[in-house]
Amino acid sequence: MCGRLSQYHGIHDFVDALSMPYPLLNSVGDQPLERYNVAPTTRVAVLRLEKEKLHADLVRWGWRPHWAQDRAAPINARVEKVAHSPFFRAIWPHRAIVPIDNWFEWVDEGGPKKQPYLIRRRDGRPCLCAGIGQFSNEPSEHDGFVIITADSAGGMVDVHDRRPVVWSPELAREWLASPTSTGHAEQMALNLGEASEVFEWFPVDTAVGNVRNQGSSLITPKASIG
């Protein structure tokens, strides 16, 4: 996890879910994003706080430091290592929220193809995922972000052994707040992500496996099991 996600609501829906009392600097636009099948290396809507302004920007999903140009840019970072990893040292202090409607995982169920599953919050609210990255107010080729992942727990481990660290709105605001120290942020990420019971998951059409496919049919349940 997480290798594919959806952002189909508009940025204002995500900002409302976060509920931070700061002016919004929005470079994403006001219309629904309508992206049901978002792949790594593409630009994803991200929220970050800078100088008491909430920035909404489209940022490339994936990041690597300048000295690691010989390897692919990771899209995720393991919560157990990220705070002390030399690879992510430069961006660990630069926290962001990656607001998504859902993400997808693929499960080998013995068929000719792996079965894709959609995972989302049971209450219908956006998933406010913990992210870190390199950001600038003027788009740069060096900008990018990763989503922080943790071990799955409960029934979700049957879908995948990793999942994003998802915050409640209160903790998402604390994650972004500048007074939050890097040490406290690490403890938050290790211990305070939403529990498995907050989520539901169900199989969806295998068409989601092709990144060219879009549309709401990709998020329609085949049969609910979560």
C-alpha cells in the first residue's frame, strides 16, 4: 500500500473535512477532481500549512532525494523507519495531508487475475492521510510527496499488510500545525492512526487495474464484505 487511490470530490470538500481556520491558497481549482483511478508519479491534490495559510496544490506522488537519482522515487514511507531514515531526512519535517476518497489494493484469491478491493471510511468522510514531501510555492521538478504507511490490523490485513496512516480531523490539524515537533509527529504516526474498524472494504471491477480507466463505475461494489 498504497499504489492507487481516488480523489473525486472537490478540494473544498476536503478542506471542509479538515476544518482548519486558515485562509486557503488554492491552486487546484474549485471543480470536483473526478479522478477515480490515480496512479503514482501523477500529480495529486495535497494540503499543507505554511505561514498560517492552508495551501492546496497538485504535487507529484513520489519523491527521492537529489543523491538517489539512480533509483525509483518511493511513493510510500514506512512509519517504523521514516523519522530516522537518511533517505527521508530532508522532508520529514515537511508534513502534509493527502485527502483521498478511497484507495485500492489487489488480493490473490486464486483466480486468473488478482481481485482489486476498494477501502474507504465507513462514515463516508474523506481519508486524511499522513504525508511528507518537498513543496514550493512555485512548482518545481524536485517537488514530490510520499504517504506514510503502517501495519494493517484487524480484518484489513486480509486485504493487505500495509495501509496509510489516516487521521481524524483533530489529529490531521495537529499533524500540520507548526508547533508540533518532529518527535511528537513521529509518536502520532506510530500510535494514533485510525483503527481498522473505521474502514470498510469490498471488491470492485478489475477494470481499475488499467490506469487509463476512469469513472464512478470503478468504485461500485461487486459485493460488500467489509
